[in-house]
Amino acid sequence: MNWPASAIRLASVTLVSGTLLGLTTACEKANDLGLELPGTSPINSNYRDFAVTAYTVRQQPVETIKADHFLVGRVQDTKIGVTTAKSFLNLQLGMPSDSLPSKYTETKLDSVVLSLGFDQVYGTAAKPLRFDLLQLQQPLGERTVYNSQSEVATSGTLVSDFVGVLNRDRSIRQAIAGSTTDSSTVRVPDRVIRMRLLRYPQAAAFANSVFAALNEAGFDQARLDAVAKGVALLPTSNSQTQDNIVGFSRNYDTRLAFYFHGKASGKTVSIPHAYAVYFGNNPAKLPADAKFFTQLSTAFIQPLTALATPFQQVPASATGGETYLQEGVGLGTRIEFQGLDDLKNNGQLNIGLAELRIPIKQFTNGLFPYASNVYLQEVNATNQVLTRIVGATEYERLIQQEINSSGVVAPTAVGSPAAALLYPSYSEPQYYTVPLTSYLQSYLLNRLNGELPSGLILSPILRNNTSLTLNRTTLDASGIKLRVYFSQLK
């Protein structure tokens, strides 16, 4: 991307003092930096790296309601501590009403299978997920706000210490390339946990009561809420297994299916049928999916125990020069730029580009994959995200993109947050990078239309994000730099 100097000149703010030019700078060719100066020959361009002070912080609860996954399990790692995930889900009708058991006669229940399709495993898949199935006391309220710290009452355990195998394969028939008639049997990963409820006394009573309601004339969502109320999936309470957390996806594989025999109208033979209810992942995409959310808690270990209280921070000096970003858990990295006051006393310099470089501590993604994006939130001294009013709506202050599909974005705009993207380097350590040219100018000119932030929090998620993972990045805090390229005006 080219950065014409004429478009980003700081005319009213002096940028770098004369003595500063001899400090921590380097020279590169202007064309290499994209500093296209019309009407001039190539010149030398310099840059300075501004260091930051970095801290790991824990932000306010994460929004997990109706996310694209719900998580269950418990996993321990040596950096953070033990993280526990519990899920609470309402049930929802979704199949056509003419498929209900009430549309048949002489129905007989054969089997009830709770299927949970998964595509995320944090920890080991060689060991099973051990969890309990419970019933909720009441369905999740439509007017109640739930997040990663919400508590929900349960009424009793349906299944205890269920062993959900995560590394099972299954056989399927697959057509042979080039043939319209021949096929072969192949083994593929089976990414579904199946629990047969009729094998467990309490679960069987629950399943039979729901099936009896399904046979009632006029059965509807209100009746399902009354008889089923909802379920909770919790890591087993019978042991302290800390092997894995599993992310279950909202797809057709995740459902509660009733298999039964029944006679259709006018028929004399009873044939097999199936009817399924879902967990807010209705394939029919109804306007109002059933509520569900994931509760996430972390027992932090030293030196991060202070993070048990939200908005607290731990300096990188206490964590071996590392800081952390983690989705779901709410971990972010607070940075405070050092030396920006130096950019005030020399009007003969022109900013060509300012970018933030955030290096990753290498080989730290064995348990949790790296976060794919990093967003920059403006915060005050107590790590509260600053806000601004646009129209009648309050928005969190996020650093915006320099340019989007509609053109240049003002630093005081909303709706186009900049994302520091993962740079896939193979010759050097990986890092995130994001341009901050326009934002730096507005900061130096005090034109952010509100309180100047005392720092920025690097966060892997947005408040309205519907993606739920536990992806985590360990940052090399000492290597985080704001690099400012500039040229001398003639």
C-alpha cells in the first residue's frame, strides 16, 4: 500500500526534535517504504521505533449468548491456570409439525439420542470428554441477559460422568472416481458424541416425559418449554479431570432425536420415524432461535492471580516478558506508548507511515491456536473502554481502519474497526501488524473528540462478536513497537 506524503502531512504539529533524529532511527529508500513524493527525486526516509509498556489484563465478561459454538470441559495449562467451560441450553422445535409423533397412531419409543457435533478440541483428543447432563430449573429467560459469568440453577442430574470419545472413526461408502456403480469403504473421523438417554434411569424418565408430550395434540414450543425446560452440560463433578474443552457446533449433528414406530393415517403397518428438537441451532433458521450460552471461568495461577478480579492488570515484567490475548476468557494486553511527547517540536518532518508491530512468542500454540485478529480499544487508567456518542447511540472507542471499501475512515468514526492481522512469516517470528498513521496524527493533535486514552488494549474479540473460541496468543511484550516512518521536508 502506498502512503503519499501529501495526504498525511502534520502541518500544525511538530514531529521530531533535532536531537531525536540521532536516536533509534534507520534509513531506507523512500520507494521501499511507499513514500511517493510527487515532483521530487528519491530521498532517504527514516523510521523510529517507539517502545511500549505492556500488561496482561482481564476485561469484562465475554458475550457468549447464541455464539457459533458452545463449550464444555476443563483444561489446565502452565501459563494461565485451569479454565472450566459449562453450557446451558434451551430446547427448540424445528422439524415440520406433520413429523410430530402426535400425527401417528400406536407410537412406540425405540431410542432417544442426544448428539453433539464438535469441531474444536482444546487439550487432548486422545482422552475422552467427561461431562454431566443436567436439567435446568427454568428455561433461560427471553428478557434475561447472559454472558460468560452468568449463573443458572439446575434441578437434577440426568447422566453422571459420561465418557464422550473424541478420536473415534466411522466407516462410510465412497464412490470410486471414474465409476458410476463402484464404491469402496473408507474410514473418516467421527466428530459426534452420542448419548443414548434410555440407558440411564433419570435420563430415561426425562426422555419419556418429553416423548409423551410430543404425542399430545396441539404440541407447541410453550409445551416443550414446560416439560423439558432446558439442559446443562458440565464437566464431570465426580473427578477433577483437566484434559480438554470441546467446542460443539451449531449444525444438524447437534440435536435431541426421538426414534419411534408409528402408523400413519390410513395405514396398517407401523414403520420407523424420527423427530428431533434442537439447541438454538435450528436448521430451519427460525427468526428467534432458542437461547443458550457458555459460562467460562479460570482459576488463575501465579503471577496472574490478580486477574481473578476484572479490569486488573499484571505487568509483563512479572510474566517473563510475555503478555496474553485469549478469546472467551477475556484476556487482553494493555499497551502504553513511550516517548510520543517527543513528536511535538519539529515541523520539518513528514510522517509517511505509522504502524504497530506485535510480535508473537514463537511455538506457544500447542494447546490453543493463535488468535486470528487483534482489535485495539481505547481505554482509561482503570482499563475501562472509552465510549463516544454518535447520534443517540453509545459506541466503544475502537481504532478504525485507515481506509475501507468506501474510502478514507476518520479516526473518530465507528463501525470499521481496524484488525491487526497475523503476518505469516517463515523467515522470522510471526507478528501482527496494523497501520496507525491517521490515528497517530489525531492523537498528537488532540482531535479524538473526547478524552485522550491512557492506553490501548489489544483484544482478540469484539463486543458483538458471535464467534466463540479459546484461541490464545502469547506476545513478546518487549518487542511490541510503534514504528513511525518519516522524511525531512525541503
